[in-house]
Amino acid sequence: MIPLSSRIERIARVEPGRRAIAEGERRIDYGTLWAQARAFAAFLRASGIDAGDRVAVILPNCIEAVVACHGCWLAGAAIVPLNAQARARDIAPWLRHCAARCVVYQAGHRDSELALEAIAEPILRVATGTSGVDGASIAWADALAAAAPSAPVEYQASDLAMILYTSGTTGAPKGVMLSHANLAANVDSIVRYLELGKDDSIVSVLPFYYSYGASVLHTHLSVGAFLVIEANLVFPHLMVETMARERVSGFSGVPSTFLLLLNRVPLANYDLSSLRYLTQAGGAMAPATAQRLREALPQARLYIMYGQTEATARLAWMPPERLDEKPGAVGMPIDGVELVVRRENGQPADVMEVGEVHARGPNVMLGYWRNPEATAAVLQDGWLRTGDMGHFDADGFLYLAGRRSDMIKTGAHRVHPKDVEEAIAELPWIAEVAVVGVDDDTLGQVIKAFVVTDAEHRSNANAIKAHCRERLAAYKIPKFIEFVDALPKTASGKIRRTQLTATTEPREVS
Amino acid sequence: MGLPAVCSVHAAASIHRGETKSMDQKKQIKAFVLENYLFTDDESALADGDSLIRDGIVDSTGMLELIGHLEETYAIKVENAEMIPANFDSIDSIAAFVARKSPA
């Protein structure tokens, strides 16, 4: 196993001037990236951060987030990239749960500051940005200049490298623990099937704090490729302009990303002849959308992929040349991974028989951080229960058929209904609430809340949304709110979410 | 010599009308953003210079709705090349953009 940082070191040594990352006007080459990572590692060690300690990062995609990641690893620490769109309500419990000893955040980021104020234990605070660094924090530039680089800390392949939180405040947070070996194994498999090389380059819009975005970052940097960070997709044509200007060879997205490009940008007006590969994960893309994409960008090979954070990122990939033959399939296992579909009793399902997808391989997580119950529920006898339902065809291609859980997939985000329900239930006039995902042409699903309240508050949809805005990441705010007399329930009192999803058309009642 | 004075009075009145109009437009735009993206009528919830994009107030879909609303309400046409953060990132920048695009 060659750790990811060692790969950067090699590239930095052989070709220090090789371009690594662009972020707006800012650029960094591999030599400088490596030097900064070493400097950050030295700062961490000099500040008393020990091997195995957790360093949280609350940053949008930026150069500092990458430097901090490799700096952590060189210091023997584990990186905990937290969702920078989350509110203090989620951030503080995550910081507490992982017992972060250091936090890197954007100066002036209100929710980071509120969360840090709520933590009783001392935390080393490093603030990025050129202004607004308060007295309690060390400026990023000062941190990099604080200590002379020292020898990297030795670590084992099985050591914890990263924790990725997949849920918010509901119950015990679930932090996926990934080892250095997990990350390296998944990177190696992906690099192989995408045939990535140092001449590749990619526009990255997927957040590094999600497994897909992290995977795009690490696969490309590990081969010496060039990563162009785009801050957001608010103006999709600007991203396509970047793709054309930088003559990138790759682009990665979730289904909604590709729909935005297809529906909002006249792709034929741009010179995208350099595009060699497109990757899609993060939920099923309709075969018709895949077809449109291939027609709009015939020069690029489209890789449909499947995976989950608990498997570092990737479990299966679809060879582009088999797409026509297998529409709707998410592919076959990646190198090193075994996939089995099982019946409820644990027996392997027959071909074409739907069951739960189980996975085994070097990319499967160590477990959930400090959550043995949740770990035991998904890691059984050396296998990962994915929670995804699906079947194999006679040729060994996997097709998905929904999830066992109620998780809502909206754009690139995963939302647990309970997170939203708990926030709404904080309002004193809410009697009951249930949150579900309803189909949306672009985002896959959007969030809908069913609310039981008294007659006086039945027109208060905006008050609910405003409260959610205050308490939740923007993507968790319900798009639709419907006031109902009662929620459908089972005999034992459990809410019948499937009934709410199935029987109700999206309807704005605000 | 009276003519220029009359003209300047007209010009001043016209400027005044223009300012009033753009102030009204700015208020309307802010009310739309508050109502649709912040779900409130509390003007203090958003400063006119606050970034709508960086602060995650408006996403890609929201921006499309906002631009559609502006085109319809102020009878303007927003060209692709004009869809950039400089024109839409805050109430100030949107109001200035709409004022530039609106018929005098």
C-alpha cells in the first residue's frame, strides 16, 4: 500500500512545478502543495497534536482544505472534513463526537464560530482567509510559518486516516472511519478503470467533505493530474466556460449536475473537445438522461458508478461500452471488491432476484467512530450491508432498486428525514411532523414536510421554512409543506412514510 | 437664459424620479428575496450587500427563478453573458443591474 501522501511527495520531488490545483485565480503546484502540507504538519506537531488525534476541517473546496488533509496525515492525525454548509446545530455535536483537537475553518464563518463557542474543551483554532481572524484563532499563514518542517510521522496502513460524518444530530452521529489502506485501495481501483494519468485534469464541484468529492480529489492528485475547483453551480454556464478554458479531460457529477448542464447550458457552443471521461455517481441517473449526455458530449466516455461512504466511495462501475446493452445498470464490482445480493435470511439471492447488496473489500470502512451499535448493524462477518436493494443479471451486472432506509437523496446531498423533523418539531405549535423525499425532475428528490398543527397555524409554512433555515443546511429546507389532520401510522404508531411519499403529489401550500 | 434653467429643473425631476424608481425596485427585489429564499418579511434578515451565493441563500434553481422573476417584473431580458455573480450576488448588485437594464 502506498499512502496517498507518499504519492504527492513523489510527484513533488520529480516534478515540483507540475500544476496541482486551481481555485479561481489561485494556483498551486505539487512542490508548493507538498511544502505547505509539511509546514502544516510541523505546526500541528509543535502545537501538541499527536498521532491519532482528530483535526476537523470546516471549509468549502479550496487549496487550504487539501493542504490541511495531507498535513494531518503527515502529522499522524486523522482528518475530519465537516460539511461546510451545515449549521452550528450539527457542527457542534460532530466536533464533540470526534473530540477534535484542532479545527480549521474560514474566518468569519458564523456557524463554525458558534459551534466552537459551544465546545467546552480547548480546541486549537486555525482560521483561513485574509481578514476577520479573531484573537482566539491562529491565521492560516501564521500556522504555516510557525514551525520548521520535521520528519513525517510513521503510520500504519490500518491507522485511521479520515472520518466522514454521514448524519446529523439524530441519535449518535455516524462518522465513517476510513483507514489509509481504505483510501489507497479505492483510489487504485478507480484510477485503473478510469485510466487516469498525470495528463488528466478535471473540474471539481463536488464537496471534498462528501465521499464522492474526496474520491475525485484523491484519485486525481495521486496520479499527478490537475484539479480545477469551481465554487458552486449557481451559474452552470460559468462552469462549462471553465471546462473549455482549462481544456479539462474529465468531469464528475451527480445526476442533477448533468441535468443542469443539459438543460441550462448550450453545450454545443463550447469547445469541449478535450473531454475524455465523465463520471456519475450519487444515485441513479435515468437511462434517458445518460443517453442525452452521451449525445451532447460524444467525445467523452460516460462512467456510471455506484458506491457509498462506508466503502470509501466506490463499489461498482459500468464500462462505458456496455451502457447500451445494460441500460439502468450500475455496473460490476470494482477491482478488489466482492458484491453479493442477499435475501433477508442472509442466503445469496438468485440471478434477477432483489435483495440487499453486501460488499467486501479493502475499501470497506473500519466502522463508525465511537458507535459500536451502528457498526455492528452494518459490518457483519466481514461484509458491509449497504442498505441498498438490488439484483444481479445473468452477466453479473448490478441493478439497484431503492434503499432500505428512508434517506432522501437531493442533488449531491443525503438527508435523514429525522434531522429535518427534529428541527421542525422545535416549533412549539407543531403537533406532529413527517418528512419524506418526493420526486423532482432535476434534483432526483426534494424534501416535503407533512405537518399537523392547530387551525391558527395552518398557513404558517414560511415560519416553518424560516426556522429550518436558521437551524439546518440550506439543502435540508423543505421545498413543500403540507398541513394535514393526521399522519398515517402503523398499528404500533410508526409513521408510514412510504404512504406519504406514494399518495401525495408535490404541492406548494405556502 | 431661462431655457437652460427650465431644462435643469426637468433634468433634476427626471433624476429624482429615476432614483425613486430604482429605490422602489430595490425594495421590491429585496422583498422577493426575503419572501422566497429567507421565508420572512424581516428586512434586517439580509443586508443589501450580503452575498446571496456565498452564504447559500440562492442555489442554482433559486437563481433561475430569481432571474425569471426579474425578467417578468421589469420587462428585461437577461443575456447568458450577463448571468455572472457580479450582477446577481447581492441586493445591491441585482438592483444596480436591473436599473441599468430597465428602460429609462
